Amino acid sequence: MGHIEYLQNTNDLKLKVAHYTETGIPESHITVITRLSVKDYLKSRPDIKEVLVSEGHTIKDVFNDAQKYPFNRMSHYSIDDYERVLEEGGMLLYVDDEDISSVSNRSDTLKTDDKTLDLHEEVLEVSKEDVHRGDVIVNKETHTKLEEFDVPIKKEEVTVERRKVEGEPLFETYNNTEDPDDGLNIIRIPVTRERIKIIKEKVVTEEIIIRKEVVENTEHVSGTLRYEDVTVSERLNKPEDK
């Protein structure tokens, strides 16, 4: 059982294949799993296997007839991640280096004179997390304001005009006139006027639209990293005097 890597494009594929072949892994131990064929690139490397997963099929479908299925020991969740890589246009690189590593380990044990020195290098990793900056509170308040304006109103007034008439009416005429009132010859005329009536009504004057937007800024980060290197110096013994 080897290992599987994610690849974004053919440039990543070229770099990875060059790396593994330089480290001594044969091309026959390398398999490219993809939805889009890379046969044009593989023309120069015919020993590399290509497994094409067509639309509507899964990785397991195309490995049914193969002798080695590289996902046997993996969970369904991990396989779903690999399927998602293919759906997004990426590809997978399967390197069967288990036998090679065991052979190299055996050969290393035979070289008792070789000594190894591990070099380490610090790697700067930057992560982001959401922090609570605060809350935006929108309150709707009721205020009062005084409005003043002039309204014209109408009212009725009575004016009495006296006019002389020719001739005097007979006394009997006055006596025969029917007075619906109390008989004192009083005339009642209704007088009206306009009165102001104030009506208040709620109307919608504007709408408040509240949106939350994500604003992206770029912050510069830096860190000091340490790495290890070796220097080789030679110290010779002084020749003995003959």
C-alpha cells in the first residue's frame, strides 16, 4: 500500500513525477487518477498508469477489475474527499512505494559505514479565526415634532339693513300675519361657522434596509524562521618529522 496525493493541475503532476523518479521510484509504480485525460503529457512517460474516472462513475467503479485498489484501508469519509477533488477538476497521484521503501531499508542496513544527519527547518504557518468584534443594534424610536400652519375657516354673520318702503301697510295686515314664534314678530336666522378638526394618520415615509457585508483586508505578517545547514571543514594532522 503506497500513498495518495492531491494535485491541482498538470504542472503539479510534472513536478511530483519528476521528484519521485529522481528519488528512485519507477514510473510503473505511479498511477494518475483523473476525470480529464492527461495522455498528452504521459506520451513521454509511457510507464505511468492513468485511471480515467468518467462522469457518473466513482473511483471504486474503475478499480473493480484492477488487482490493486489503493483505497481498501480508507474510510468512506476519506474516499468522499478524493471524489470531491475529482469533481472540482483536480487529480490524484497514487505512488506505490511500499516495496521500494522496504528494499531501500534493507539495502541501508547493509551499508554500515554510512551515517545520516537529519536537517530541520522551521515552517511558518498562518491561520485565521473569526473573533467577535461587537454587535450592531438598531432601535426604532418615536419622536414628536410640532407642525404649525394656517387654515382658512368660514363663518356666517348677519347684517340688518333698513329700507324705507312706500305706503304704510294696513293695521289689519299686521294682525292677520301668522307668527310661528311667540307673537313678538321675532325672526330667527341660523348662523354657522367652520370649525377646525385635526386628524393624525400614520404613513410610511421611508424604509431602513440593514445589510451585513464581509469586507476583506490584507494584513502583512512575518516571522523569523530557523533552518539547519552543515559546513564541512577538513583538519589535517601535521606530518611527522623524518
